[in-house]
Amino acid sequence: MLKVSNVSKKIDGRFVLEDVNMTLQPGTIAGIVGRNGVGKSTLLRTLAGILDPDHGHVSFQERDIHINPEVKQKLTYVPDSTEILKSYNVKEIVMLYDAIYKDFDVMYFYSLMDRFKLPKNKKLRTYSKGMKALFLILLSFSTKAEFIILDEPTNGLDPIVKRSILQFIIEEVSERQLCVLISTHHLEEVEKIADVLIMMKEGKIESTTSIEDAKTSYRKVQVVYKQALPEKIAILNSVSILSQTGRVYTLMIKGNIEATLAAMHEEKPLLLEELPLTLEDIFISSLGGESHVS
């Protein structure tokens, strides 16, 4: 189990992380999402033991990873950049990982290279962006770590390989009861494979919930009234406007769903229908607006 307790981190005199708390269980895939600059990468590096928190603790299996560095044998971090390894060939990188991780499975790694058809006799810099991303993912799972942190893991992967690697992650988590934390802007991937959704905002954890609970807490509707959206509806705290085209409003309802729908019906809409809900809708409603870059 990974436990983050009241973690804060300042960079250049500004809080990048502030009182972050979360717990992740074995056998879990957690997706962490948030707008650019909210502290996701800083949090990942702190969880991996690369950065020390200014306050608080990160523990794995009840041992503080910053006080007990040997615990890092049980976790691995895959950054969104491969620059540090680009001058090395596959064999040299495997030798490095084998020296660092006592449980690194060389045979298993090369079997994964065969499975995903990656060339074995080249330097990493000759790989495409997608091949580099895939290579690092395969390395991380071959360490036999119990907690794996992936920062934008599928960037550059073509749709076919992406689908295969996501399925591979699900298989590994299920078979070995790993915990995988994925930071990504590809919300459809989180929706497909994650059990837990963590939303970050301004250096803090906005919410931690299961994907199913997140979806049942929201409702997306399209509504049309004779005139503009009634003020009685517009002022409700449970309602946010996702978009408007003329008199057609697309609304997100968060909490008090039945009461809010009843209030909408009381205003006699010309049309009121429920629309399919995605994580992108929840992201926009909770962490920003249409004008925000995600």
C-alpha cells in the first residue's frame, strides 16, 4: 500500500504541492488528471523519491521511502522523457537496470521485446518516440516492482500498440496485484483502464474516487426552454454550463441530481434529455472551463 500524508513541496518559494493526502491499494490502477502546471509531475517525482517533500511523508508498505531508500526497490518511475538514456543501446540499459533492481527479470524483458516487436540491437536514440515510450514501460514492469508510476506513458504510441500496452498493464496488475499510477491528458485511457480517479487542482488533491462513483455523482443533460435558461436553474450550485448554442444548453449536474432535475422540469422545458457522460465532461466541469487548456 502507498500512503501519502500531508505532503507539501515548495519550488522557487511557491507551493507546488500543498497538504496532499492519498492512499493507493495493491491491485489498483489509478489515473491522476489535472490541468497543466497543477503539480502532477512534481507529485510523481516526490512519490518516486526523486524529490524530498518539505513537509509530510510518503510511505510504501508502511516504510517512509525518503528515510528508507531500499524501499525504492519496490517501485519504479517512468518519466515522460527518455533523454537521459538516449546514448545507450538496449543491452547497456538492461545491464544498468539489472544492476539497480535486484529482481529485474532479464529473460522476461526480452520476451516482452519480442511480444511488442521492438529491435534489440539499437541505441535508444534511433527509436521513434512511441518505441521509446513502449521500451520504458516494458523496462519498468520487468523490474518486478510492486508500485509503478507512469508519466504520460502512451505519448507517441500508435492506436494498435496503445491498445495492446493498456491491455498488458491491466493483465500485469490483475496477475501480480501491482499498483499503477498513471498521469495522463488522455482521459479516454483513464476511463478504459483505471479503477480510481484522482483530480488535482492548484497543487492539491481535488478529489479521489472510483471511476464508477465519479460517473454516478454527475449527470449531463441537454435542455431547451422557450427563452434563456431560467435564472432559478442558472444560479443552482449543482449546475454548470458546458456549452450553449442559441436556446440549447448542455449542462452538467453535480450532486443533488434528482432535486435538480425536478427543478428543471418545474420550469417546463421544451426539451430535457440525458446525454452520455465522459471523464472529459467531468474534468471540464470540475477543473476548469471550455477556455482552459487541458
